[in-house]
Amino acid sequence: MSDERTPDVIDGARFLGLSQREGMRELGITSEQAYTRAYRDVEAAVYARDNRAAQGGVRAPIVIKRAGAKVTDA
């Protein structure tokens, strides 16, 4: 199940399954260097989340804010 709830975010696990071109388009980034950094960071977060969930912990959502989307404290 996807953790996406708004059009301003993309599910981290779904992002990892996209091609580089699709991932860059989804996040609204143009730099391959920024994509590589984002991919590594999301990969580490999803791995840590899945590892914790496998140990009986809570499965926390991992979502990525798209470029240009406002951050609100709702």
C-alpha cells in the first residue's frame, strides 16, 4: 500500500522502483547529482524502516516532498 496521501509527496518505496528518468520527473529535479543523493537517502530510510518493521516495530511511512511543494505544519 502506498503512503502517498497528497499530490505533493511520493511514496519512498515506489520512488525506489522507478527508473532514474521517472524518479527525477516525479520529484521535479533536474540534476543527476541531486537524484543520486535523494536515491541513496531514501534507500537508507526505507531499509531502516523495513528492518524495524521486521523486528516487530512500527511501520512508519516514508514519503518524499516534491520540488516546489510547500511544507505545512498541519
